[in-house]
Amino acid sequence: MDCAAAQSMPECYSAVIMRKQLLLAALLIACHGCLFAESFQSPAPIHISPDGERWAQRTLNRLSLEEKIGQMMMIRVYGQFMDVASPDYLTLRDRIERYHLGSILLTVPSDGPFLLKTGPYEAAILINELQHAARVPLLVGADFERGPSMRLNGVTVFPHAMAFAAAGNPRFAEEFGRIVARESRAIGVEWNFFPVADVNSNPDNPIINTRSFGEDPAQVSELATAYIRGARQEGLLTTAKHFPGHGDTATDSHLGLAAVNRTREQIDQVDLAPFRAAIAAGVDSVMMAHVTAPALEPDNSKVATTSPAIVSRILKGDLGFGGIVVTDAMEMGALTRLYPAGPGAAGQAAIDAVKAGNDLILLPSDLDGAYRGLLHAVRSGEIPQSRINASVLKLLRAKAEVGLNKARLVNVERISSIVARPESLAQAQKIAEASITLVRENGSVLPFTKKNRTAEGAPAYTGAANQGNRMLCLIFTDDIRTEYGRQLEREVRSRIPDARIIYVDGRIAAALAPDVLSAVKAADKVIVAAYIVPTPGRDIRREPAPGGIALAQTPADLLQSILSEGRRKTVVVAFGSPYLATDFPEIENYVCAYSSVSTSESAAVKALFGEIPMQGRLPVTIPGYSERGSGLQKSAKAQ
């Protein structure tokens, strides 16, 4: 070998080694990418594989009694950004570890009437962090009745359930379920407490109302099962609530004890029908109601949640439900009032709920008390450990059904390609538009006409007597500081820039009354947008009239004066409870949007200006005003 050849050998050898190292590195990177991808959840239709069954049974066998009790508890978690060294985060993580919690409920804090919503990234990152803290993967639930937009910004905004019934297309409910499932799973939520299977047959119901699909058991059944099909197909656990039915009540169970005063036959034919349908459709869980039902449980010291007759005999026995039975929030007033305040109250409530047949204790009023109460009940023999094992196995199987036995984290980088897709936003808008219902009109107001000239709109909060605007929009809410009416205002101004917009609530209605009535007299056309929305724990009603939700007395008096002054030129739009017209039968032009969300506001304005047809049908009867199924069909005008 010559010198030149000898000198080239090290260079050739080095090049070969380098190439091998680069190739190995590339393979490692590729392999790491595969492993990394597999470490994230991959939602699929709800099912449990043999491996999942084995994992659930194996995990159950490894848990101590203390850990099993913890698996049956779900606490509230605010989906906000938290520094991992902050006291709030450390406290939350400590609770998960100390009590061996198996589930968390994602929500957001509130400040008076305001929900302090967060974004999908903050929620997903926090959930991922908390999953790390749990020995057994956490099952993450949420009250996403209208989808993640209930708690998060930047996601698809769907209207309330009653709007789906007004639209009358079950395919909308199924697609709703699919989209909600995709967006929920993208942020780490595997379990939604929906659909509401209550039949809202009582117009005075202050808490169900537009959260229900309507008053017809068959339609409620059809839409609830359509949602269940769609959601489960995309990997989201579903919940039919509130058993045995909260639709025929006149009290908010967050505040007081509600009663279902029907006969057993009526309950069977009306209230239980959607639950039967949901069970047949494969619903994963049923949430109990904190209501009394004397026809089902004569002991008035028990609510449905704590009644073995209702949970075990009727739900599990008569209806054959074998899935997860979850309590409604144990901190609600309807339940806590039955247990005298004291160190053992939460524990006794949890014991009674489990003995009745519940598998999951949702939001105990005292976590430590509930946990220790159940632990003592099992150790003393009051509750057999086999009963605990049966509940925990159900919950572990649910975790395996959504793939938590394989991966517990979500890929935050994928959120931007799943959440708020353009086609999802378009579908939500389409549903809202299909729901707009023209209940009554006098033929002299609709449709409105756009204004071509531009003008600067007047301030929304000042008087209107000195304005020359010919279009007046009055927005009645329970608090003018909320987001209600903002999209409506933008939509109206985009068509009539100098429209007069005035926000009204109970605190300022009397002071605004002279200016409002003067503006009504000067206007050619008037929109009254009424936001009467069922809000848990916040009973909005007219006094002294009993029951129901309605405008507060002072705004109601103002609306009465508006109708007296100009009812023929006034269109009232119900962005919430359609039962508003019961209190104002003289309304000549009445439109129902059923929901306070931005998509419904946009849809209503389009309908008022004749840009889309009005084709919705009332899903409920408005006593003294209109029957279920009614709705004037009005075509869009030529543009």
C-alpha cells in the first residue's frame, strides 16, 4: 500500500463511521418520534379491548381500600394557567395524591355573573400536569352541555339544546356530538355530562328550560340518542341526566329541594322515556337528580340520589342500566339541606349515595369528610367491600374504554388543528340559523332593511331622547356587564350603523325608562332582545310570582310600557327562555332563538333582516300564546 493510500484510510474510515452515526441518529430520532406519538392519547370509538379488561381488573386488584375510595371521588379543577410552584397548584396536586383521586371535573371560576373563561391550551397543559400526579390515570370530566365553549374561549360555539329541537334535524345533534367529542378529547377531557335527558314539561322550571331539548319525550329521546352516537363514535363518554327527570319541577335544586309531583305512570311515560332510549343507545353514565319523587320514593328524607328504590330498583333493575351512576354535585343546596351541618354530614351523604347505588361522588361538599366517611363505612362493614370493588371496576373500565390505560397525556401541538375548525364553526352557525323560530308576526315590521349610508353609532349606555335614529335595539339582560348582546350589537350596527342600542338590567331600568320610552316613540322599528337564561344557582324570577325564570320586575314593567307605546312596530326576540311571551301575550312580533350565544345572536339578526329563512318550530308550548310545533315559515327575501 503506498503512502497516499495509507494516508487516505483514516479519512475513509472516519467518513464511514460518521455516516453510520448519522444513520443511527436518524433512526433513533425516527424511533423516538414514533414512541413520542404513541405516548399521547389517540381517541377512538368507545370500546374496551381484552387488554383493557385485563388492565382494569389488574389495577383493581393492586389498589388498597384507601385508593379504591379515592377512585370514587371527583373534585373541581379550574382549567387556568398555574405555575407548578404556586400554592394553588401544590394544594391541588396534594389533594389528588393524598386522597388517591380517580377523577377531576374541569371548569372555570366565576365572579358574580361572569365566568372567567380560559383557553384550550391552558386547560390541556394543566390536565397533562395533573395526570403526572396521579398513580392511576385521571378520568377528566366536564359539564360541556354546549361543548367546550361553556368554559373555554376560542372553541366552537353551539347553541342551547332547545335550539336543536327547534331546528328539528337529528343529524345536527349527532354532528354536535362528534365535534364536541373531538374538541374535548383534544384538551384532555374524556367524559361529558351531557345529554340533558329531562323533558321540560313545566314552563315554570327555573333550571332546566332551554338546557332540555323540549317537552316531547319522543323528540328528546331522538336527539339525546343522536348526540350519544356522535360523541361515542369520536371517543367521548356520555351522561344522561338528571334521573329520574328534572323537567317537571319549579325549583332550582342548586338552591332548594325540587319535587316531581307526577304519578308513577306519568313518570314512566314522560320522564323515563329518554333515559330508556339513552340506555339502549349505549350511554356510558347516568347522573342522578337531587329531587324528591313521592311516587317512586315515599320517604321524604331521601332524594333520588340517596334512594335505593330509585337508583338500584328502578334505574338498574327496571331499566337495566349497568353503566356508571354518578351523583349530581353533592354540594348543592337540595342535598346539603337534608344533612345537618357538622363534621359527619358530608360523610353520611356519601355513604347514603353509595348504599343507594351510586358509583361516583361528584363534588363532595367536604372531600375529607366524604372520603373518611366511606372509608369508615367499609371498615365497619356498613358497606361491603364488594360494593366498592364493583363501582371502582366500572370506573377503571371506563378509563380503558377511552384508552387511558395506554396513554394519559394529550398532544398540545395538535389542538390548533382540531379545535374550532372552519367546518365546525360553519356547522354550529348552520344549526343556530335553522333554529330561529317566528312564533308570531303582524306583517308590518319584518323583514328589516339594511341602510347603505354609514354613520357612527351612538354610545350604547346613554339616553336616546336626543337621537334621530329610526332603528332602536333594546337589550334586556340580568346584568349589562356580561357578554350578552355584544355580538347582536355588532351585527345590527353592521347593517344599520346609526341604530340606537341601549342595554337594560334591573339596576338601571327605572332610571332609563323615560329615555327608553321617548326613543321608542321616535323609532320606526324596535328590537327588544330578552336574555333570560337558566343559570345554576342563580334563580331569576319575577316577584312576587312563584316559580319560573323571567324578567325581573322593573325591566318587566318597562317592557310592558314599551309594548303599550309601540307594540305594532316592536319585535321581541327571546335569546333564552321561550316562555317569556306567557307574561306578555300582547307581543305581536315574537322570535325565539333559544340561546344567548354569539352564533344565535348572529343567526337572529340575519333572520330579522330576511337574509335567511325562518323555519324553526317551537319545541315547547308557551301557555296562553302558542302551541308546541308551531312556527311561521318565512322565506329569505331577495338580496
